[in-house]
Amino acid sequence: METCTAVKVTPTAAGDVEVRCAKPADHVTRGDLQHEARLGAFPVRWRSS
């Protein structure tokens, strides 16, 4: 499965880290505007602008 190419820089205690959306590549075109990634055990969510 091809994943979404959206990325987000999120702050952590060790500095900023870039995370990549783990949802399918077409989720935005299907109306799901929320991207989602995991940073260790923590979910990182953001919306397309």
C-alpha cells in the first residue's frame, strides 16, 4: 500500500522531529483531511491546510 506523502515537524524533548503520515495516499481526496503518524507510542495528528 502506498502511503500519504504529507510530513509535519513536531517538537519533542530531544528537538524537532519530522513525521510522515501513515494513512493511504488517497485519504485526502476521499474527504479524510486528518493526517496521522506515530512517534514512538504517541500519535501525531494534523489537518491539511
